[in-house]
Amino acid sequence: MKRVATGLVVLALVAAGAVAVSVGAASSRPNAKAAPKADTVTIWVGWSAGHELTEFKKVVAEYDAKHPEVNVKVVGGIVDDKIFAALRSGNVPDIVSSFMSSNVGIFCPSGGWVDLAPYLKKDHVNVNIFPATSRYYTQYKGTRCALPLLVDSTGLYYNKTLFRKAGITHPPRTLSELSADAKKLTVKNKDGSLKVVGFDPNVNFYMGGYGVGASGFQPLIGASYFDKNGKSSLAGDPAWASFLRWQKRLIDFFGYDKLVRWQAGAGDEFAPSHPFETGKLAMMLDGEWRVAFLKTGPPRFQKAPRRCPSPAASRSCTAGARSTARSSASPRAASTATPPGRSSST
């Protein structure tokens, strides 16, 4: 079975806070008598929205232009479920990009992503060029099957126009303020259904765990995933219990069934129909990528990002509070390609 690896050897800097990633390909042949046929390398990436995928393809086009011996084919809209299915079928791409660093511990030991160590050694790539944290979550028990691609920064986005209408003078700084503001900002239709939601705390909303689940709030509430013995602390850490009670109280305010029905008609997460962009969602936790969407969307109202609220004002999810490995991989020989010299921002 053809195997996939995550981490390549130097293609380009991609996105805010991005690090270098490479596409494994055949080395150039300067002494060849005739130009060899281009070797096609397929890369799967998670980006699917217009400008994000477009910018990534521009970076790949720069690489292709400098390396005629390789042709990189980009396929967008990839999630980890598709990567798992491909590995099971044996019909896999050469390179994959994953948004879920938590799955590295599955892909590495299974052999689905190859060990990059020999390729990195061949091209004299020192992994210490990457920050220690991102090096840690892109390997598993010493096997370097992935390389970091970028980190994400979470922030609270709020609709300033709706805030003024509700008489709210500043964005929430604590979870208590977030709940109070969410209730003030919520507008119902005559039949009791939800027209405008102040803040959606449902973990099944859009990116789920990223914004309103464990991984989004964990650094804010001071909770731990594991205890000192390496065992799960989800059931024993009182910070988790406090967070879940807060979350349930806010869902009960909306009514779970009403909230689910509102979500069903909320629109696509990466389209102009997104409820925050249409004024149907007053506040949300989201990543730095949302800024570009808001800039390219129609100017319906004033909106602004800010630090995340927390149980006490002493904590906030400023830039770098949460990072996600967007790893990549290739089983082919590592190339000696160099970065094209221009980063593309998402």
C-alpha cells in the first residue's frame, strides 16, 4: 500500500504565522541532455474557501515555475475523514495537510504517514528551525512523520452595530459577561424561534471544539487534559465541570431545539451567508482567517475582533493561545527546493 507522509521539505511560507513546508519531488537534473517529463505530485489541503485556496495555489504555482521537473496538483476541501478513507483504500495522494494535530498520534504509528527523518537528513533540514511546541505535536514517540505548517490565533468577534442597539458599551471580558451580553443581543421571532443569536455555545456549531468546545476554552478556564500521572482529568478537574455548567445554562436560555433549528439555517461557515456576516450572530470565537473573510464580504455593519473572555479577566486567548498543526506529507524523495521568497497570507 502506498503510504503518505506529512511534512515535506520546503515549498513556501503559507498564511499568518506560517512556517516553511516542502513538497517532496525529484531533484533537478542540470546535466541532463533533455528536459525530463514533469513528475506530478498531488497535495491534499484543507482550505476550500475562495481566497484561501486561491492564495495557496499561487504559492504552488511559484514553486512549479521554478521547478519544471515537478508539477504539483492541489486538491482542496480535505478533512481527516477523507485522509483515513484514502489510507484504507490504498488510493492516496503524495502529500496531505491536516488541520487536526490530535490525529498525528494515529497517523504516525500506523505507518500511514512515513517517517520523514531520512528525507530531512538528506536535504540537511534541521527541525529546530521550528518552535519547540509545534515540533512536539507533529511527531509521535520520536517518529517525525509531520512538519508544522502554521498556527492559528483565536479571538472573540463581535458586531459593534448590534452592541450599540443593545446598549452594550464594551465587549465581554469574562464568561459571565459573555452570557449576559449574549442574552441581551438575542432577538426572537414572533413564534419564539431565534432570529439573532447573541453567542452560540453549542459544540456542534461549525468548527465545534475549536471555538466553543474544549480546545477553544481550555486555556481560558485554566483546565488540564491530563493529571500529573498522565491520566485524563476531564472528569476530575473542577474547571471542566464549571465550564460545562456555564455552557449548559446558556444553551438552556436559548432552548436546545430552537438553537439547533437556528443552526440548520445559519449558512455555510466559509461563505458570505455566514450568520456573523449577515448579522444573525452577534458574537463568536473564531480564528485569524475570519478577518480576511470580513474584508472581502459586503460591509453590512461594523465588526471587530478582540481578546477572548475568560472566567476571570486575568486570562484571554490572545495570539498564539491555540495552535493547530496543519501537517503535510510525501513518501517521495526530498527535494532541494528553496522557498519562493514570498509568503501568501490567509
